[in-house]
Amino acid sequence: MLFDLRPKESLKDLYDRVAEYRELSRLTGSGHWVAVLGKRMTGKTSLIKTFARENKGIYVNLLGARSFEDVSKRLLAGLGLKLDELTLNLKFLQIRWGRVLDEAFQFVKEKIIVLDEVQEISSPHFLKILKRVWDEYSGIRIVFSGSYIGVLRRLLEPSPASPLYGRKPATIVLKPFDHETSKNFLISGFQEYHQISFKGEEIEEAVERLNGYVGWLTYYGNFRCERRLPHDEALRETVREGSKIIQTELDHFLKNRRRELYVKVLRIVRAGARWSEIKRDLNINSKVLNDILKNLTSAMIVEGKEGYYWIEDPIMREAVKKLRP
Ligand SMILES: Nc1ncnc2c1ncn2[C@@H]1O[C@H](COP(=O)(O)OP(=O)(O)OP(=O)(O)O)[C@@H](O)[C@H]1O
Ligand SMILES: [Mg+2]
């Protein structure tokens, strides 16, 4: 069902994304590692999970896994292996997770391994293991994804000191659906519920307000067809729920950053502003402002082009409006 809120897992439920799916097949088929990027709610997890399932690959969600031990345990579980099945000498009290994973990969040999939500992983051991997989197991292809492109940077643009230097993955960027695709997505979703009627102008308004973000369109459709809310209410609830999700995400992003200043910048760029206007309004040092804008754009929160900055996702705009200073 298109309006199911969970990430899609099979091609029959995955709407569009034909070109991206094909590109993912082509790249992994020719031995590349790939990073699937995109803003919140553009359908990254659905694409990579479907791809893993359809190709007998493995999907591992690394959300919240911080230490190397956490990552190793998730990977092991994803690979369907138990610690005691490996031939390791486990007499050591201290488990050597690097070796455990090394053995685990020997079992796997030829597979696609999809790692979702890799953005929080900072363990240098993890990067070293990836290098080992790259060097030793050419049959394993890894697909990465996650929310914040900025934090994926270490993977995507490794510094010369990084174990992944020279092993940059190919990237696929998921864009929001265009106007026509968004409309057709909603219509196809509604058609799965024979008893629910809808009007063309409602579809038009929903697409206008939610702007091609498949996740928000799915929320709206779900509110209409599962929760049976009328159009206006469904739209209001989508914006409310969505902006709650994004606010949590923004709070997380702003942790350990100069929140007050970031919030001021976000409030100004919400409606679109030139660099010089932001600088004048805030009266701050150019370098500080440039750093803030760089962090916000690489985290895909803000768009920037030729000195003009704005927020594209309408739900993000709403979340910024409600963000506490
Ligand atoms: N191609 C698609 N066809 C149908 N539904 C989709 C598609 N892509 C995403 N969805 C729906 O949109 C919502 C968000 O999808 P998903 O979790 O895959 O996005 P995401 O980009 O990984 O989001 P996040 O940024 O939160 O990780 C889910 O409800 C999912 O079912
Ligand atoms: Mg996701």
C-alpha cells in the first residue's frame, strides 16, 4: 500500500524511483560502492531497503549505534550470524570486534550490504574495517545512506589520513518528486482505497503545500485513507506531525553548536535572503556566518545558490518558525 507509513520494502510498493533504482543496480553491478543521499523524507530508506530485499542483500540500520561494538553487533545480526558460530578463539575476555567482523565477512563473500543511518558513526575502527572489506572482499558491495550529508562527509570526501582515502563511493541523490509525479502518487494511493473519494483540487493543494516530499505526501494520504480525516484536517495534521519530527532533528543538529545564532540565521533564511542581508541583520563576523551557512547547506537544511539562501521543504520552514531560540 502506497500510504503505508513504514519504509517500503518491495518493488510493488515503491512508487517511481525507476531511474534511481536502475542506477543503483548498475553501479553496484559494476563493483562500486554507493552513497544514497537526499533530504529528510525523500524515500532513501525505502529505495535502499527495497534494493537490498530484491537482490538478496542485507539491510542494516545503524541508528543509535555509536561504539564499534554496537556497529559490529548490528552488522553481525544483519548478516544472520551469531558470535559463537564464528571460528574465533573466544577465550579472550575482551572480544576483538575487528576480527569478529573480518570472519563474518569471509562468510558473506558476495553480497550487497546496505548500511542506513551511518551519520552518527565516528568510530575510526569502522572506517578501517570498511577499508579491509574494500581491499579483501571484492564481492561485497556496500551502499550507505543517512540523514545528514554533512556527517557522511568523512565517507564521501575522506581526507588523505583516512583509511578510505581514494575509495570514494559513487553518489545517488534523491530529489523530491516533481509536481506531476506527486499528483500521480497521491491519485494512485487513493485508488487503493475504493471507498474513499477525493477531489482534484484537494490533490492539487496537498502537492502545493507538501512540495514533492514523498514522506509527507504519504502522511497526508495515510491521514485521509487510514485515519479517515477530511482534507483540511489531514493537511494540517501532516504539517503538525511533520514539523514535530523535523524540530527534533533540528534540536539534535543544533546540539553542541551556537544554537542562538543558528536559530537567528534559520529564521532569516526561512523566507529566502541574500548573504549580505543576513550579515547586515545579524551584524556578525563574515567567517562565522560562512561557517554557519556551510554547515546548514551541507546538512541539507538550507539551500544556497550564488549568495542567496532559502529553505525548500515547507515542513522545515514550519519547524523553523516554531524552533525555540
Ligand atoms: N518511492 C516510494 N513509494 C512509496 N512510498 C514511499 C516511497 N519512498 C518513500 N515512501 C514513503 O515515505 C515515507 C518516508 O520514506 P523513507 O523512510 O524511505 O524516507 P527517508 O528519506 O529514508 O526518510 P528519513 O530522512 O526520515 O530517513 C515512508 O512512509 C515511506 O513509506
Ligand atoms: Mg531513512
